[in-house]
Amino acid sequence: MIYHVSKNGCDFNIGTADAPFKTINKAASVAISGDTVVVHEGVYREWVDPKNSGANPNNRITYIAAEGEHPVIKGSEVITDWENVEGTVWKKILPNSFFGDYNPYNTLLDGDWLLSPKHYKLHLGEVYINGVSMFEAESMEDLYAAPVREYGYNVWLTDTYKEAIPNPELTRYRWFAEVDDLNTTIFCNFWDYNPNNEFIEINVRKCCFYPTKSGRNYITLSGFEIAQAACPFVPPTADQIGMVGANWSKGWIIENNLLHDAKCSAISIGREGSTGDSEYYKYHKKYSHYYQTEAVFRGLQIGWSKDNVGSHIIRNNVIHSCNQNGVVGHMGCAFSRIENNHIYNIGIKHEFYGAEKGGIKLHAAIDVVIENNYIHDCSLGTWLDWQAQGTRVTKNVYYNNNRDFMIEVTHGPCLIDNNILLSNLSVVNMAQGTAFVHNLMVGNMLQEPAMDRQTPYHLNHSTGVLGVAPIFSGDDRLINNIFLCKSPITERFKTIDKVYAKNNDPEEYKELIKKEYFLGDAPALPVWMEENVYGGESDLNRLEKGSKVVDGLTATLEESDGKLYLNINVPEDAIDVSCQKVTTQRLGAVIYPEECFENPDGTSVDFSVDILGENRAQIIHPGPFANLVAGEQKIFIRNI
């Protein structure tokens, strides 16, 4: 059955092309496995709540934009008839009934690992002037003062490390809400604008496309613009509700959409609330990472397995201007593919900071593939946290992020190959069992153990827990990379040669581990460093084999006419480095799960194809390009 939805329709119609429904929700209430919902041009201000499931990957429920048309789903409403209060400050009084049972202007933004601001609370509301979100003032006095704020503080990295706000002038545009028993009054300082001459929206709905009940499987969402939901902060210990999301289901395809301006996260493929919901923040009985571990075992009790949850595909989307995440997930993200997305301007508004922000932020990403994405201008590009096992990050481009890539408290194996990482801070590595192969990395790395967190590791290609252990750091492979390390801008970040200064050679480790150790005195795990090329400020680590330091190596990105290019200068002696073929067998198995760097189906990884899809010949070069030559060159990377 094909159902049609049109702004000119009626929900009492039968949903045909000649008698379409008016709302997507009406179609979502009747569509069953095998049905398609075709949505026509217009702005649909509703929360679409799919009621039914598809039966299997080939018998889905599909929501698709009509060919050549541009349907928009928004979590906001248009607000008119503003009343001037004084000077540039205006107000709008709305009855609380306007919001129904969910009022974002009386609902705090809170949860585990939300670290700032510390001296006042934000709300989930948002005011948009001509499509641009304003800032929430901390008080009426702050609304009137409205100073320009140029930096946000990343309190995880260091108390003094500042992240620049891209458009500090916009911080003047602020709103403040007062809620009583009857009304919600929203005050806004619009400065040079008269709101009655502009397009003003406020977010009112928690979600735009999200089932209220879990287990709504095999749904496709394709071709929509989706924006302006008042979705909550979603740490891994919370009910992870996004602007769009699967809510603990299986087999969704989210493709070819434009998603932007989620209060927190655009797409959620994460956990649901029965396994805990920010209980550290609510009760302060024990530290939040214990609740994080408990959530894993609770998830197993309610059926966390490949048969029931995960295996989603998120592809060909443009995701931007969200305050927490582009894509987020804990457990429910397992066995998924995230590919060919353009993700930018995530977490850079800096109204709030939490240790759960990133273009892509996943926990328990078991057998996940993150491939061919362009991720830039984010607080953190991609963050794999807790139990990323069997995960592969390949052929992605990272640029102008505060940090490109972070991997934390996982035992591996995780494979990071054929990527371009061009930000000043390339990698935060608080994990073990990671292989970096054939990458071009311009920035520096932070590498530290995490002895205070006992993290689960799993049976191979399974959600079943095999054991728990702290992170000793190491068990990493760095093979056939190009590292162009800049001078570190913080003491914790280092050039690659210094990052692994305390780790052991594999043969040294074999001898050291024969002795029994107390936990805090255990030797650092071994590291394999082979056939890399170093430029910039770096030198060779004592563990290096077959590697070389060169002069004159440079690399920058260029965007031109919708295309992305890499301008790179390659010295002759960089090409002369003799690289051997990388294989699953060469990388071996990590120490704790004893799993190899292999595909989710257990087959060997094919490293013969580079970031551009070119085959590596018998002569193998370091870095992500098969056909790299000496000298200055401009390499087409992708369309954007």
C-alpha cells in the first residue's frame, strides 16, 4: 500500500494520491510492513510516532519524500505578535496549554556528565530568528546586558583550554523564560531586529521522528529536512532520545536527509530508559561510570543482541548545527553502518559542555563501520567510548575540529585506517587495542591509561560480555601512516614520538608480563610502530621499525565549487619508505578479547583499496593514497 501525505489533505481521507492525509502521523498510525508513505511539499510541524514495524530488511515501512519535492518536519512553531517591553527587548506570553504535557521552557537541560555551565541551569527551549538559534540568558539582568562571549570552556580537557565560538557576535541575541501556573512568558533581546518583521520560531516538541515505543523495526526515512526539536541531553546512562531515532529497535535506514538545529542530538540509535536514566545526576549514590557498566548488563537482560537491536544504516545525510551530537548511540548502535554523511558545526555553540559531545558519539559500538564521512568544525569529530570492539573507522576526512578523533576505555580491536585527520589535535587515545593504518594525520595525540574504570569486553562479534578490565594503554599498532605533527598546544597532547615513550616493545612485554603484578604496577602494553613517515615537529620513537623523518611535508584542505581537495607536498624521501602489505594476519589479535582486526563476519580486512577507491599496487606507500607521488599535488577527495 502507498499512502500519500499533503498539506492540502485531510486525516479523514483514505490516504491515496487523490485523497491524501494531512499529517505524517496519520499515515504512521496505519502503515504496516511493506507500506510506503510518500510525503509531499510543505512544512509539517508534528512529532511523527511510528506505530508499527517492518517485518524484515526486504519488507519495510518506508517514509519518503515525493519525487522532486521538499517536505520539512519541524519540532517548532511560528510565533507572531511580539510585544515590546523596553528598548530592544520584546516578550510573548503563551498559555501553558500551548505546550501540552511538554514545556521546554520549564524543562531543565540536565543529566550525567553535563559539566557546564556550573552556576546556573539551562532549559531545553530554543528561540530561532530567521532560522538561527539564539542563546539562553542566565537571568533577566543578563538578557539586558548581553555581552559578546567569544569562547566556551572545554572543562574535560583542561580548565584553561578554550574553544572559540565561530560567531561570537550572535551571543548577544538572547532569550529568557518565566513560567508560572498559567503562562510561559518568553523575553528576547532582538537588538537591531523587530520580531514582528522577522520569522521567529520556538521549539516545542521533544522529537520530530521517533517512536514512543521500542521495537519498531525495519523503518526507512529518506529525503526529508528535519529541524528544531527540543530533545534532551543524552549521556550513555540516559534514555537516549534524539530529534530522529530508532528507540531500541533494529534495522532502520536513515538516508538522504538534511538534519539540523536539534537542541542536543540529531540522530539517536541508542539505549532506552528502562536500563537507567541519569541516576547519578538524580541520586548521587555512586559514580556515573558504575551506572554505565550496569546499563550494559541490564541491556543484556532486555535482549541486547544482534537479533533484536541495532544493525542500522545512516547514510548520505547532511547534519549540522546541533548542540550535542550529530549521531549518538549506546548499545543500540551495535552492528550499524554510518557512511557518506556530511557532519559539521556540532557542539560549537558552547552554551553548555558535557563529556558526551561529538559529530558521531558512540558507546558499545560493536562491529560498527564508520566510512567515507566528511566531519568538520565540530567540538569533537568522532568519539568511540566504552566497548568499541570490532569497530572500523575508514576513509573519513576530519578537518578544523577542536579534536578529530577520540577513543576511550575500550580494549579493541578497533581499526582506524585510510583516514585524513587535519586538525591541530588529531587523536585522544585513552584506550588500548587500536590499529592506526595508512592514515594522514597532521595534529598531535593524547594517550593515557584509564585504570579507574573497569570496562567490559565481549565475545567476538557478539554483545555477550567476556570479562572486565581497566585500560593499561597500548596494545596499539601504528603502521604505514604519514604523521605531520605540529607543536603541541597543550601539555597533554604530544607529537607521536613522545606519545608512546613509556610503552614496551612486544618482546620486552613478553618478559615483563611473566611476573605477577598488582594492578597499578602492571607494565604498559606493547606497541607496534612500523614503516611510518614523520614530518613537522616529530622524531622517531625508539619502537619504530622501518620508519623515516622527512623535511618539507605539508598538507591542507581546499573547498572549491562543491568539491574537496587535498593540497599536499610530498618529499622524495617520503616516497622511498618501504611499506609492506598490511593484513589481518599481520595486525594479529588484541590482548584482552583475543579478537583479530577483521570484518564483522570474521573475514580478513582488505587494505588494498585506498581512501579514493584506488588499488594499491606492489609498491605500497605510507598514508591513505595508493598513487602518491613526490612533489606538490592537488588531490580530489570528494564532492561536498
